[in-house]
Amino acid sequence: MNKNSSFKKKLIATAISSYALAGFSGAAMAQDEGAILEEVVVTGILGSLNRAMDIKRDSQGVVDAIAAEDIGKFPDTNLAESLQRITGVSIDRANGEGSRVTVRGFGADYNLVTLNGRQMPTSALEETSAAATRSFDFANLAAEGVSGVEVYKTSRASIPTGGIGATINILTNRPLDNPGLSASFGLKGVIDESTSRGADITPEVSGIYSNTFADDTFGISISGSYQERESGSRVATTAAGWHTFTGDQDDTNSWGGISQDPNLHVNRPGVDDLYSVPQQLAYAFHEVQRTRTNGQLALQYRPVNNVTATVDYTYSKLDVKQQFQDVSAWFNFGPSTGVWTDGPISSPLIYAEQTENPADLAMGAGNFARINENHSMGINVEWLVNDRLTLELDAHSSDAESRPNSPYGSHNAFGVATWVRNETIADFTADFPILQVVYPEGQDGIEPNDILVAGSSFRNSMMRSEIDQIHLSGKLEFDGGHSIDFGVMHTDVHNRSAYANVQREEWGGVGTPDDIDADFWTRETIADRFNIPGSDSPLLHNEYYSFDFDELVRRATDMYPEPGITPAGDCGTWYCASSDYANQTDRYVREDTFSAYFQFNMDFDVYNMPVNVATGMRYESTNVTSTAAVPVFDRVVWASANEFGLIGTGEQDYTELTGGYNKLMPSIDVSVEVIEDVLVRASLSESLARPSYSAIQGGTSVAQNARINGGTASRGNPDLLPYESMNLDLSAEWYYDFASYVSAGWFRKDVKNFIGSTILEEQLFDLAHPAQGPRYEEAVAAVGNDANDIRDYIFENYGDTEFVDGNRIIGIPGEDDPIIFDVTVPINERDAVVYGWEFAVQHMFGDTGFGVIANLTLVESGTDFDDLSLDEQYPLFGLSDSANLIGFYDRDGLQARLAYNWRDKFIAAGAHGTGYPNPVYVEAYGQFDLSLSYDVTPQLTVFAEGINISDEYMRQHSRSKEQVMNVTQLGPRYNLGVRYTF
């Protein structure tokens, strides 16, 4: 083997791949010393896999790729679901569809997504706070307009910074890369079995048209897609979280602690154990209507052979409407009994609370809508100055916005309640948590004429990010296969995140049951909605009442005009959302970054082994300016048994903070073809990712909901340093046949500047706490620790004062102690090492049409959550092993693929519910996907696809498996369609 023969082989592979990419059937012919290459036709799955393999083989560093099987035909209907097939890539799902990606254990915020090499803005919405994410949601983009995706797992000088897990580059069609006419149009019907009330089938329409004119000097490519989908989910949840204690605590000195009496708790946790009790158990039923619209336009002009100009525009819009109904029981931490697992992490198998007076069974509903919208306009000019020098100018202006699309807000909840719980029992012995309610004597169910209207919350969240970027780059080539890449880049990022909540804290009920007719409520059952082990228990509480959300809003507006704890919404009442973000959370961040880089590329032989070396340096300077609204509060009200709220004055101020950092990042990639078709690689590089927008916000955000033990707030730090990672990769790859290879790799990432936090106790605004003074102490001495009894005592004895307003108790300045806030401030404080192995094999069984793909990623880190500690912790979220096994057939117009994707258990959060430092683990999950297609004619294809065909469910838990957080059942989804290609 010599360098010349290797080069000729690559030319032949490139020619074959080019024909396959164009979607043509034809002959690829090459002559080498009299040898003739026979006609080769590569299309469909085989063509896609071979092109992706060629990219992996010929790239500098560790790169994996996915290529379209034909124009307008990506391997999966969702980009994230295709990406999860790549070694080391895992995904998070939303509504059963791939959403965000984790690469080598680093979650979406640690990965950078680019579109044709350009950094893309990101936006998202949170339910109860301003969004802070930098992660890209792949659910926004349809797969039909994408020609390929490249995943750069190692850094190089020319790649924009922002991803220490990976940089993911999405490629769209360029007409001059594919001369002539190419077009594809598809029609699909979606059958989603997760919805219980949606349409049986919803439509998807897509098309792409590409053509060149005037002797291939001008080209146009236009694509579009319109997709409707109706889906749903059924969830059993302890969303309010678990309270954790040491075994020596009991209910006499800690709210939520269990009694030391051994007669009340079987196998009570020992003094050295940790135990947890649930705050809530609920069942929720969601329905989602999603409409996704995508469009792309690319115009190219090549007036002379050495100049190519490209103008392109990408648009996406995701319109999501969602409704839910739920039923929940809150534990008020009164007298309890239970059966416990053994320590040292002790969890209730059975947890029960008894109440002297019936407690409330809460039922609620929501009806809200959101829009995610993205625009990107770019221009690129490439000039081949001469045989050695190429210059390229690329500029784009892009924005992403997530915003509410309903007067009810981007998220909301409206509650009703009835008082029927004499005893509440939670059974955590099965995968599905079972709620059992013991009714008062003489009652055997919920009476609709006993239901009261309760509290409500109408929330608006919005996020908008804009990026203006200009990039001047060049390549200078020398004799002997050497070259230099160089460039400068300026990136200007503007981000706004905001949140407003209109809330009435009447969770204890308002008015009388006679206010609403009994026939307004509709009885629903629970057990028949689930198919999870344990959900068929005869002890399951199997009823709740649903209601018309819109109609209840109309009635409540007329009947209960008294204010909530927040300013009114845009409609003038407390039954709609507010766009007055400055009164609650409104923050702006600008990041201005200048970059410069060079990279020296060398090709040479060592002992007849072809060697490629790329070494470079990238310099970046970033300035951060962060501004945030700071609302002012003047009192605290005690609105219901467990609810305290802060009342604002309506005034606010904006504070501005600044920061910045400079960074020099070297990189080197070396690849050696040690024997023919066997490559070994080594890469050493430095990369960075930037802190979340909330971490660098300019002011203090105060949570309007407080608790008996105080309030919470957070303050940003714009002077935070970015996450910095030193990366080492070693790998070996053997490309032994057409579209067939085996590879193994080891990687290590030394990451510093992980962001932790410190908590400061502060008396913000000097607000009097109504449950931290003499009235409260007097009531406790008189009636005991029950919150409802304490409130009743204060109403009876202090109801004629200005500090009792209806069912709200107000703190008395100078008499009640001021509320203490735990203010969380982010700081750079931790380092971590992540390392792992990646194994992959892709094999074609000769010319039978059968093939198999298998890969496995093993990841380790020293940042595991210590379940035996009650301290604040900062593990690396999303770190997990993952694997794929795919079998396929591609021959004679028939294509079939069965894929199994598996992800091991990982930690998703370090706190939950009311903010306690408890972990949230996502349990190991795997699902099967199936696709079939048949070419009726060379142009006409019919196909069928199935996602999650085995109807798997997802489960989350806290410190132990018994401490369930969520069990979510989605359901399979099927697609039937037809595609016509010109």
C-alpha cells in the first residue's frame, strides 16, 4: 500500500458517494492502470451509511455523521431520534419525541448546535420561572429539509466554541452541490396512540425542490413541511417532592418527620439512616396539539468558476397547545404511620396520614399555549483566489423566540377541591404509586355538590435570543499536501428571559359549593388510563371530577373578583396571565465575543504510513453585560395551610452588572493509517461552554411563594468563568468493506469551573412573616401544630384587625419576625473528570441486503450524587451509558429497519419540588422503533414507521426506587405515508 493508491481509493469512494447523494442511478467509472470499476449504484440505507462512514474516516479528529438516504428523506422523522443512533449520543424526550441531546455524558447546555457552521440561537420556556437554557430543541426542525448532520466530538481551532460535549452541525441542501433537477414530495398520516381525545390520524406534508440553471451557474433550493400531531401522556407523580431527614428526627421537632413511636411505623428508620416522606401524590392526564411549520430557501450564483455566492433563509415555527386534568392529595405532615425499607436510605413502602377533620382532595386543570419560532438569514461568498488561496466570508442574523400564545399564559393551573380525606395512604411497592383515600364514615365517594373553587396560577414565560455573526476565513495550500486554515469571527448574542405569575392563593377554597351547579363537574376514572405494573390495584383511588376550564374561568371571574397575591393580569382580573414581566422577572444578557484562529494541516508519510496532522490555536475574548428588573415587595400573607405569598408594590428597578473573560485554546489532531484501511487517531484540545443565562443575570429574583420556614431568592454573577475542558481522545478504526467498519475509542475530559452555589441568608425588603411571631406562638400553645387549626384560631381572635384580610393573615411589621430568604448565588467552585469508552460496529452481510449496526458508550465521572448526604451537591446531570442495536435490510426496493435504543440510569436534577437538595434519577430506558418502505416505482415509495412500538413507560425516582418522582406512560406512534421523487 502506498499513498498514491490510497488517494485513488478515496477518489473512487467520493465519486460513488456523490452519485448516491444526488439520488441518481448510474455508473461510476474509474480507470487505474487498465482496471475498470464496474457500475456501482448506491442508494437508500446503504448509501446513507456509506456516506456517513466516509465522513468519519476522512475527518480530522473524532467525527460522526448522519446522511440523508435521499433528497427529502432523513433516516428518522425527528433529528434528535436520528442523532441517538450515533455512538455516545443520548436524547431527552418531550411528549414522546426527541428533544435535546446529551453527548458523552454532557447535557444539552454543554453542546453547541450550528446550522451550516453558524451558531444558532436557542429559546425555551419554563413552567414556573424564567428560562435559562442554552440548549437547542431539535423538535423545532423537521428532518425532511436536512441533508446531513455532523457531530464533532473533538475540538479544532476553526469550530465555534460553546460545546464541551460536542458541536453538532446541521447541513441543509445547496443546489450547486447537486446540479440539475431534484425534487421530492411526501404525504404522511400520523397515528398517535398516546392521545385519548385527539384525532385518530393527523397529516404531515413535506416537499423539497432543487434545480440549477444557466449551465449550472445559478441554483435554487426550496423546501417546506407542515406537520400536525396530537399526543398525550398519563403521569403518576410526586411533583412537589420528598422531604428528607436523619433517623433521629421525629414529628415533634421537624415538619414532616415521623414519630419515634415503634407502634406507628413498621421497621422505622434507625438513628443513622436517612429517610424521606412524600409531600404529594397525584395523577395527571395531558393532551397536546402540536403544529410544526418549517421552510428553507437557498439561492446560489456562480458567475465565474472561482466565485460562489449563497443566500439562504431558514424558518421554523412550533405551535403547541396543551390541556391537562389532575387529581392530587397533599400530605400535611400530621400524625402518620408507615412501613419502611431497610436503611441506610430508608423509604416508605406504605405511608399514611390520618386527620381529625377531613382534608382536601385537590383537582385541577390547565389550558395553555406556546410558540417557538426561529429565523435565520445568511450570506456566504467563497472566492478561490488562485490555486493556493481560498477566502470565504460568511454572515448571518438569526433569532429564536419562545412565547405564550394564549391569554391564559404559557402555563397555568386552576384548582378545585373537596374535603373527603380522613386517611390518605400511598403505596410505593410497585412501579406505579398507588393513592388510597379513606372517606369519612357514611361516604363512599366524591360528591360533586361538595366541590369548591380553589386557587389558580396563570403564568407567562418568554425567551428571545438573537445572534449576529460574521466570519472571515481562508485556506492557504502549500506543496506536499500542507495547508493553513485561518479566520476571524465576531459574535454578538442578545438574550432576554422573562416570567410573570398571576396567582390567587385560595387553595383552601373560596365561596360555597352551591356557587357551581353539581352537573358542571364530570366524573372520570383513573385505573383504565394506565398500563403499568401496580396500576390495576383494587385499592387505587379511582375517581376525580374534570371540568371545562374556560367556563370555570368565566364563572370565577364574576363570582370571586377579590385579588390574588400578585397584580392582576392583562385582562384586569386574576384569571389571566400578565405580560408585565418587569414586575416579577425580566433579565437581559449581552455577550460580545471576538475570535481569531489558525490551524496548520500536514500530510506526510512515516515508514510508508500516511499521516495527517492538524494543529492550531483559537483565541476568544468575551464581554458580558447583564441587566435585570428587581421588583419591590412590602408584605407577606399567609393564604392557606401551606401557602405564603409575597405582595409587591408594583415598583421595580433595573440593575446592571458586567463581566468577561479571555481564553486561548490549543488543539492538535493526529491520524495514522497504520495499515491499509486501519486508522489510529489521537486528539488533544481545549474547549469551553458558557454558563446559563440565569447564572449570569444582573439582579435578585425572589420567589413569590414562601414557606413557613422562609423564602427563597437567587442572584446572578455575570463575572462567572466559562466551563473549560481539556480533552484527550484516542481511537482506532478499521474500514474493512463497503459501508462496514469497526471502531473503539477512549476519551477523557478534565473540566474545571463547574458552577456551584453558595446560599446566603438575607432579610430582603424587611418583610414581617405572619407565622414567625407572637400570634403564631399563642395559637400553637392553644391548639397544637395543625396549620388549619392555627389559622382558625388567629381568625377567631384577631379577625377584626387590619392584619387579617378575608382568609389571609398578614405579617405585622415590628411584631412578627422578618422573613429570612435563602439567596442562592452561583460561583465557580468545582472541577470534574469525565472519561469513557466508545465501541461501534457497522457490518453489511455481503450483497444479501442485510446489515447490522451496534454501538456502546460507557461513561464515568467522579461527580456522582451522594444519596447519604443532605448537603447541596452538583453532580454532572445526564451522565449515563448508552447503546444502540439496529438491524436492517436494503435490497430490490425494499428497506426495513428495526432499532433498539437504550440509555442507562442517570441523574437529571439535584433538587425537586420545593427545592430540597434531593436527586432526581431517570431510570434506565429502552425502546424499539421500526421502519419499512417499498419502492413501487423508481420514483414512488410507500412507507410505514413505528416509534416506541413496545409501549414503554419512563420512570424517575429520588434517593431510592421507592421514592418515585414520575411514572409517565406515552404510547406508540405510527406513520403511514407515500413519497414521490423526481
